[in-house]
Amino acid sequence: MEVAAHSLHNHLRSSPDTPLLPHMRPPKMMASSFYKRHCVYLPAMSGWFVCSAALSAYNKLIFGKDHGGFPCPLFLTSIHFLVQWFFSYSVSSACSEAFGGAVVKNMSWKTYLGVSIPCGFITAADVGLSNLSLVRISITFFTMIKSSSPIWVLLSAFIFGIEQVSCNLIGVGALIMAGELLTAFGEVEFDSIGFLLCAGAAVCSGIRWTLVQLKVQQLDPPLKSSVVTMRVLAPSVSAGINEIMGPFNRQF
């Protein structure tokens, strides 16, 4: 039996057509496989964190009542998304093969609106409530409340059936939230309206990421890049901020 097992082991290692089992793979191959499965998105995620932090600081500087105090934060935010749409439309049209502009061009109106409207409106609620909260609360307090977003992402993923409930995912979400809460701990200036606005934004943020993933994954052919995804969502976000969130402008 030992001889047969040894022969089978050697055959599996030497045969070019037989995939190696995990315990048979050399360390370099295992490291490469781990990188492809888990680390390939790290540059994009790091870029998102940096841009998100910079955008929050910019919004606080422009909209904060103790800073720029811009009188119409939602109107300016809708202009930002119009600029995003113009940029994404121009890039995806000029480099259609690289960014997948042809997919959107050939998309039916039913498919386009089925993705753009629900995802765009929930994004409008998230961004609009976030920017309104920055008028009244500090970035520290804003970060503290928005740190609950991963929990809402997980809950939304469980509800929509994208992820299966597991102790590992719940533990990861709790650790992320706890870590971000510790970084922002010690806020003494509490504003109830700003808190409610930011808490609502955190809930909408969780639903937003889950809904976008669900809708985009259902497309056939799929969207090739984030640039063309922005092209689909930005018009509805801009319209949603003006039409749905617009009446709140004067109150803040």
C-alpha cells in the first residue's frame, strides 16, 4: 500500500495535465495563488481609501458651517456627478475596447434604467446625506459613524443572498468597525441632526454597495470597468440628488 501511494504521489507531481493538490504545491506557487486570490485588488482598494479620505476633507472644507459654508451643498454635489458622467462618457467612448463603452451603447433602455435608477438613487441618498452631515459635524465624528458601513454591507449582502451568514464574516465586519471607531474615539461635540444624517448615510452606503454588485453581476455582457459603471450611474445620481434630496438644501 505504501509503495502504491508513493507511486501515485510521484505520478501526480510529474504529470503536466494533473493539477497539484494544495499540499503538493511549492511555496512560490502557493504565494502566487494567494496573491491572485486576495491581494490583486489591494492597489485599487488603497486608491479608493486615499481618494475617499481626500474627498471627505474637501467636502468638509467646502460645506462645513465653520469653514467654507457653501449654501447649496447638494447642488454642488450634483454638479460633481455631472462632471463624472462627462469624464466617464468621454473616456469610455474614446477608448471603447479598453473600458467597455460599446456594452453601454448596445444596452437596451430597460436594462440601462433597471441598473441606473435603483443604484443611482441609493447612491444619491448615501452621498447627499453624507455631505449634509458634514455641514454640522466634524470629520472625526463623521468617520466614527460611517465606520458602521461594513456591518450594513454585510447585512445587505445576507438579505440579498450574495453572501452566506458565517461567523468569519461577522467577526471581520466587527473588527473593521471596532478599529475605525478607535481611531475616531473621543469626539465631544455631538450634533443630533448631523448624527442622524450620517447614520442614514451609513445604512444607505451598505445597501448601495450590495445593490450595485447585485445589479452589475446580472448584466450579460458584463461592464468592463469602473469608468463605464460611472457612466451608467452618474446621471441618475445627479438627478436623484437634485430631485429627491434637493428640498433639504435650504434647511442646512
